[in-house]
Amino acid sequence: MKPSKKAITSGYVAQALNIGYGVLILPFMLVFLSPAEVSYWLVLLSFLGLVMVFDFGFSPTITRNVAYVMSGAQTLQAQGVCSTNNSGEPNWKLFGQLYQTVKKLYFYIALIGLIVFGCFGTWYVNLFLDNNPIVYGWQVWLIFLIGFIFNLYFLFTQPLLMGIGSIYQANMTNIIMRGLWLLLSLVGLWWFETILVMPIAYLLGVFFARIYAYVVLNQKIVFIIFKKSRLLKVLLPNAWRLGVVMLGAFLINKATIFFAGIYFTADVSASYMITLQVLSVVMALSNVYFQMHIPQLSGMQLELVSSKKKLYYKLVLVSLLIYAFFAFGIMLFGDLALSLLSTDIVLLPISLLSLILFFGFLELHHSLAGMYITTLNEVPFVWSAVLSGSAIVGLIVFVFSYLKMDSMIWLILIQGLVQLAYNNWKWPLVVYKKLQEDKSE
């Protein structure tokens, strides 16, 4: 299931649209909407990160298990890699059981999301609108909530498409969603000049993209035997582990943003947040090439093929080179690009920027190793993620609140050195040892 050039290209287009929405829509929002409306919509956009929290690690787990099934797996296991049939043909009977389990699972995820997010979100929106009255404020929230839950339920189509090797179609789902969302938002703001067009554009983008994915998925399925199964017990062990890892990753990568707003002036914290936003864009672009090959790597784990070692190092090298290219570009032209947008915000000074980009390089390297480990149906880094995230939060509070060392460099060093102490070297070393074991066998 090696991804085609078309699949890889579509992956970059999808990532570009993910990034481009915020970049392209913000100037239009500033022109056609009031400051309160702009703030309101940006707050709602921040809630979209909860989609992957509610997913709680099931998507990558499903992708791996579908890849196993498509490579001829006879059974699925909670841990480790299972045996295959001799023909290597897809096990459509097992796929049918997995498909049925996944659909039911995401129905319950969407139901939980509706209850939890509906209650919490409504409470938060009520507080916001009490302080910032907005015309159509509640209508905006209701339409956004419908789109959020619809997207959450049909999210199951994405890992299934990735797992069966339809990477191009999975990417096209994101392209349709983001592209339609962006186009309708721009045209709607230009024509109607109201915030109401924003959630409507989001809902329509989600609707057409998920329906496209659902139709394509059912066209790709050759034959399914629906049978009562207990595969949830197979999916759950590693899914909850990935969910905990996501929470740990949130503490590691996002906690510093909240502390920057507390301990530094608005100008300094804005520069820091813009720098981190740029870093996240570079990390996302650097990850795409590796992510496109995850189904292929997962399928190779069912066979003792020595070529996976060569493929892994090739993917890592390409990803790191992409990162290095953009990192040097940011150092050379970052502030110039911001000045062209007529903004007073600048990136952090070159010394701090270089330090952040260096730690980002190490973060990318061990993240790629972590992704490879998950193709073995193992998630050994649960507690290291939680402990690292907790250590970062604890050290920041101690250094800034008790030692009163309120320099930006400490915020950067604490996050970077905690990761360097374990995660940055541990997981690449684990992968190296596993690849050496495969070679010896």
C-alpha cells in the first residue's frame, strides 16, 4: 500500500488548506466583522481541537488495524502484530466486523460529544455573550454545534480510508471540507457582511466532505459480512493509551502558551505565540510525507521485510530535511513576511527563535519514531508523555512563581530540556533497536 505521488501531493494540499484557512480568512474578518464577532468566532474555532480529544486515539488505532486486515490478518490483537493468511488477500469478513464496530463506536463518541460539549460549550457561550452581545450569537453557536457533532460522527470514515490505502480519497475529504469552508466564508463575508455565514460555511464544508468520504468508502469495499463482533476490546487498549498520550502532548506543547499570557506582557507573549504558530505549521508540513506512508509501514509489520528499515530512515531523512529548509527560511525571512502583512507583531529575537527551532527539530525526530512504534500496535510512551507534560507545568510554575526568574528563555528551556532528558533520545533508540532485531531475524 505504497502511497502514490498523487496521494502525497494531495496530502500537502490538504495541509496547505488547513493552514490557509486561518491565514486567508482573518483579514476578511477584520474588515467585515466587529472585534467582538472576530473574538467570538476565533473562540469557537479553538473548540475544534476537541474533535481529536473526543476521538481519544481511536483514529490511528483503526488505521493500523484496517491495514493489518487488508494485508490478510486472520485475527486482530490488542497488543502486537497478528499472523496473516498465505495469500495476503484482504480479509473482508474481518473487515466487515471491524467496520460495524467502528460505526457503532463513533455513534457513541458523537453522543458523548453532544452531551459534554453541548453543555460546556453552551455554558461558555452564555458567559461570552453576556459580556459581548452579538447579533445572531446563539444561532452561530447552534449551527456550529451541529457541524461539530456531524463531523465527529463521520470522522470514522477517515481512518478507514487511510487503512484500506485510499490515501488520496482521505486527503480529498479534507480538501473538500477546508476548501468549501474557506470559499463560502470568503464569498459570504464579502456578500452578506455577517458572522452568520461563518458557521454555515463550516457546516456545509463538513457535510459535503463527510458524505463524499462515506460514498467513496462504500464504493471501495468489495464485500462485507456483517456479523456480531467483539473487536472493541481489540481497539480499546491502545486507543486509550493514545488518548492519554494526546493529553500529555497537549500539556507539553500547549501549556507554555497559557503561561506566556500570564507571565509576560502582551507584546512579548504575542511574539511567542506567533513563533509557536509558525513552528506548528512547519511541523505539520514536515510530518505529511511520513504520515502518508503509515499504512504501508503498518502492512510491512505483518511480514519480516528488511526493506522497512530502509524505508523508515528514508522517511525520517526527508521529513527532517523539509523541517530544516523551512526553519532556515523562517530565520532569514520570517519578520520580513510579517511586515508585508502590515502587522506590528514580530517573531522572537533570533537567539530565542533558533533555540525554539532546535528543540522543534528534536521534537519532530522523536515524534516520527513514536509514529513508527504505533505501527507495531504498541504504545509504550503513555506515562512518559504524561510525566513530561506534568514536569513542564510544575517547573514553569516553580521557576516563574517562586524563583521569580521571568525571562522568556526559561519558558523555552524548561520545555526543551524536559523533552531532551528522555523523550528526544528514548524513542528513536527504541526504533533503532527494533529495526536491528528485524535485520538479525
